[in-house]
Amino acid sequence: MDQFLESAVRQAGSENITERITSAWHSKRLSCSESEASNSTVLLSKAELDKLLDEANDALEHPEDDDVAVIVLHKEDEKQGLGLTLAGGVDQEVKEITVHKLIPGGLAHRDGRIQRGDRLISVSGKVLKNVTHAQALSYLKVNKIDVVLVVSRHIEKEDEDLPAGSTEITLTKGAAGLGFSIEGGRGSPKGDLPITVKKIFTGGISDRSGQLHVGDEILQVNSYKFVNLTHYEAWTKLKSIPSGNVKMIIRKAATVSTDD
């Protein structure tokens, strides 16, 4: 089990989540980390933990698909930063507030439990739902020695058998994205359609790899299943995926042959 899970993790959809998480945390002091960044402890009551978990469940679209951790970062003084940058906001293309970057040597980086791409649900009791990017940044600058973060991470499920007729490919996402656009989706103007590749951008990663083509159906990206998503949901998921290797399960477009 990694540090994220060890630091108070739970599967949000479990019926006994409050019992399990409070048995691990309640009535004892929570160690922020074994790192030098976390040399203090904070006492959270059962009521406070319950409130944080309720807020997390309300914020997550599919709570059964995410792990949630309550992480306490201890600052050397109230003016010290947390050592991370954010992406997202209601005024941005991607609405969810996520960790964009961990500053090397910074507080969050030394603590070791937060990763790039993690979703930030609340900061010291302030829920980051329907807030602008600037508002989210202002919440990080709270003048407190101990800052309580509620963070979610999508569960990487064990590999399952590939759907019939599908294939798995790997692309490396960079600053320019994955190099393709999509169409279709549940509730599209043409009805309920699968998410498919609409266009491959010339010179982009998908074009250079040669593994993806117009018309290919996208079934899954990393652990995110794309079946029955709306166009906007699928587009948002693609935008929120951090840079690096991206595993995709696709179904190749049917080829039509014509006789001369």
C-alpha cells in the first residue's frame, strides 16, 4: 500500500467507510508524514472527519471510483507556501481543481503523499467546488500552520480482459496533448453514440505514433472507461490526464472495401 493510501485512504463507495476511516484516525493524533515537512500532528475529531468525507462524496461524480485521503501539511510558519500549483476552475476548460505541479523541495513534494493529477476537494474546510482558478489559489494561501487537504485519486483497477475486438495502445502525452479530437457521446445531436476519434492533428503525438486513426472508438483511457460518457465528460477526462504515458483501449474503425 503506498503512502497515499497509508495516510488515510478509503474507497468512497464503501458502506462502512466512516467506521473504517475513523477507526484508523479518530482518538489518536494523525502523523502528517514521516518526512521532515511533517514534524507536527493535528487532532481531528470524528465529527470533523465525517464532515470532510461527506463533502468529498458530494463533490465526486462517481465516488466509488476514487480513493480519498485527508492530508495534514505542517508549515514552518504561517506565510510558508504548500509547494504546489493548481490547474482547473469554473473559469477554465477543465472545471475540477487538480494538482498541476509539485515544486521540487517544496512542502508537498517532501511530504510525498500528493501526486500530480490528484484532485483537490477542500483546503482547511473550504470546498473547491464551483470556484474560479484564482479563488482556489487564494485558499492555498491560508495563514495557518497546519493545513488540512482533502484529496482524491482515481482508482487504478486491476487489468481486465480486453473487450472483444479491441486493442491496447500507449501514447506519450506532452504539452500539446494527445493530438486528436473526439466526437459522439451519450446524448449527442445524432443520438447516443460511442466516443470516436474525429480528427488526428498533423504532426501531433497520435499522428507520429500511427496507432490511432479517424473513426477509432475510444473505450478506455488509463483507468477511465469512456463507454456511455457524454462528449463533454470524455473531453474533460482527456484534458485532465497528466503528461506522460497514457494507456488507451480502442476499437479500430471498420474498414470498408469496394470492388473496382
